[in-house]
Amino acid sequence: MEDTKKQTEESLLVKKREASWLRWEVFIEEAKRLGYIAAPMAAVILSLYSLNVISMMMVGHIGELALSSSAISISLCSVTGFSLLSGMSSALETLCGQAYGAQQYRKLGTLTYTAIFSLMMVSLGLSMIWINMGKLLIIIGQDPIIAREAGRFTMLLVPTLFAYAISQPLVRFYQTQSLTVPVLISSCVTLALHIPLCWVLVFKSGLQNLGGALAISISNWLNTIFLGLYMRYSSTCSKTRVPFSMEMFQGVGEFFRFAVPSAVMVCLQWWSYEFIILLSGLLPNPQFETSVLSICLTTIATLYSIPNGLSAAVSTRVSNELGAGNAQASRVAAYSVVIIAVIELILVSGTLFASKHFFGYSFSSVKEVVEYVSSMSPLVCLSVIIDGLQGVFSGIARGCGWQHIGAYINLAALYLCGVPVAAMLGFWFQLRAKGLWIGIQVGAALQAILLFLVTSYTNWEKQASLARQRAFQVSCSGENLLV
């Protein structure tokens, strides 16, 4: 009788613990933890992205050719460089985040050096593509005038590749430890210096649009130097800062096992929008269509900084808790961030829609361009919501370590569905830029739904067990992380 009573009490206690993650108090507490990471990271992402935006805004006031060529250049640099390096470095959100949660501090520092070394080697190969970007654009059928200007712009962005190869792993190094303040200060100082620097190089030096590219390169290197100096001399990094050693070369295999699917996941997402920009160059009046789509893309990418900050926060929270073996806490973080994201996206998209007649003037003074951008504002607002949701689900994926599943989802949703629909609407139905944008959003909506389903059916206890194994092993075998 007593045994039965004891078993009943234990069963009730287990059920109570399982249901505790749904309580309002638990959500509020987790929201505070997420906000502590997300708010600074959103500001960091916005500040660093603003380096490109500010340069494009200043270059855009020179003329349509300057705007369209710089837009093509930055788009292709994103496709062939920035997206790849960012995607590969996001592997550290799994490896370093789970190592930090398991208190394997030395491994965190070593993996950061491994990532920097690996990305520098990748950047050497990428720089060869960038140097010949103008010729490649002509080969793929772009307007020769735009292609030549874009090639010159890209040449001056080559130094940014190597700055990115260092700064991206450093950002993840800080992020996975929830050390967001130094990253925030570095990015804000960089942005403050970039504004006058870009103005001088674009309007006063005689370089015009090329001055915008040079300003981006200089500012990215300044940010990289700031981050490196803080890591080297700050006492807050004393537990995770390790000296250079041959040990970092031993982790190259482990890094690439996660970096490759991470890069594929991020690149497929990133490339889909850049591919739409390239398609716009094949439409009638390519300078006009490219300018309109580049403004829309720049707008949603700027507003994406907030859900991107939430994505970074949930990736850190999930990976840290899984590394510590706290399955239920990881689950709470995942569901809490979705609720926060929904509220934020509704507010932001509503504000954007209310200002639809004005935000186009930030990028161009051509009335026809601004009016077309205004007509596309409902689609842009919808894009803000869809992309924000898939962004936070992607953060959960990185925290858990199932980037390979995210890669398959992105491939199916964006390239087997989104891009074909976009091409059909843009060219066959002659909806031009608007058709291209509608099509890619169909794919993005499918992507968000599939990522939500994967998250919903994740076995958090199994994830925690695998994360602990990974954190205490030199290498991992890339097990199946789902139910």
C-alpha cells in the first residue's frame, strides 16, 4: 500500500515537473535571459549590417548606375563570401555553446582558433573569385556597364573577406559565453567611425562609389581589431582564452563536420534572395528593377536584425543548456523565443506598413523607384514576419546541432519551390520584381512551417545526452538528433 502511494506521488511529481515549463513565471524568467543576449546581439547585427547599408545609401545618391552596380556587387559578395564564412562560423554556436554549458572552457577557446585558421584558408580561395567578379558577371549575362562597375567595387571589398574570417568566429566566441557587451561596444564604435569615413571617401575623395567599398573594408578591419584586443587582454575571457598550440589543428575535422552543413543551411537561405537580385538584372530596364529589389531586400535585412538577435540568443541558451544536460530548460528557451518573436514581428511589420510612403526615399531620390517600392510594401511586411519566424527556428537548429536537417529543408522549400515560382511569376506572368518577390516568399513560408514541425517533434532528452557526449569527446560522429 505504501509502495503504491509512493509511486503515485512520484508520478505526480514527474508530471508536475513536465508541466512546469508552461507556467507564466517560467516564461518571464526565460524571456529575461533571452533578452539579455538578444538585445545587444540585435544591435550588433544591425550595426555591422549598417556598414553596407550606409555605403549603399550614400552611393545610391550618386545615380542609378552606382546604386545598381554596388547592389549587384554586395549581393554577389554575400553569395560567394560573406554567407559562406558566416555559415561556417555558425558551427561554433553548436560546438562552443555546448562546450561552455558543459564547462569545457579550454575546448571553446581552441575551437575558436580552429575556426579562424580554417576560414582564413577558405578566404584565400574566395578572393580569387572576387578579383574576377566583373568578368564573371558579363559571362552570366549581366549588363556590361553594370558588370564593370560591380567588378571594380568588388575588388576593394577583398580585404573584408579576411576581416570576416577572423571576426565571425570571435563574435561566436563571445556570444556562446553571453559576453555580448564587448561585441556591442566594438560594433557601435565601428559604425560611428564608418559614417564620416564613408562620407569622405564617397563624396570628397573623388572615389565616388568605390569609396563606399573602401570604407566597408576599413571598418570591418577596425571591428576585427577591437574584438581581438578585448579577447587578448580582458579578464572576462580568462577561463576560455588559451594560447596558440598545435591542438587547434587537431580540431579541424570536428569543425568541418559541423561547418559544412552549417554553411549549406545558411547559404541556401542567403543565396535565395541574392539569386532574385540577379534575376532582376535579366528583366527589362534592369537598373530600375535591380534598384527596387535591392531596396526591398536591404529593408527586410535591416529589420531582420531583431529576430536575428533572438536567433543568436536562443542558439546560445539551447546549446548551453543542452551542454549542461538540462533538456527541459532547452525546451523552455525554444518555445519562449517563438512567443517573443511573434509579438516583435507583428509590431515591426505594422510600423513598416505605416511608413510605406517614406522609407524608399532613404535609398533613392528617383520618384519612380520610391513609388514602386511603396506598392510592394505589403509584400515586404509579410516577408518580415515569415523571415523572422524561420530565423528563430534556425537558431534553435544551430543550438541543437541539426544543421544538416535545416539544409535539406532550405533546399526543398527555397529551391524546389520558391525560386521556380519566383521565376514563373516574374517572367512568365510578367509581374517583374513583384512576381520575383512573391515567389521567394512562398518558399520562405514553406521553410518556416517545416522548421516549426521539426522543432515541435524534437526529443530534448536525447539532444541533451548527445550534447554532453560531444562536449566531452575530442570528436563526434554526427548522430541523428531527432526522435
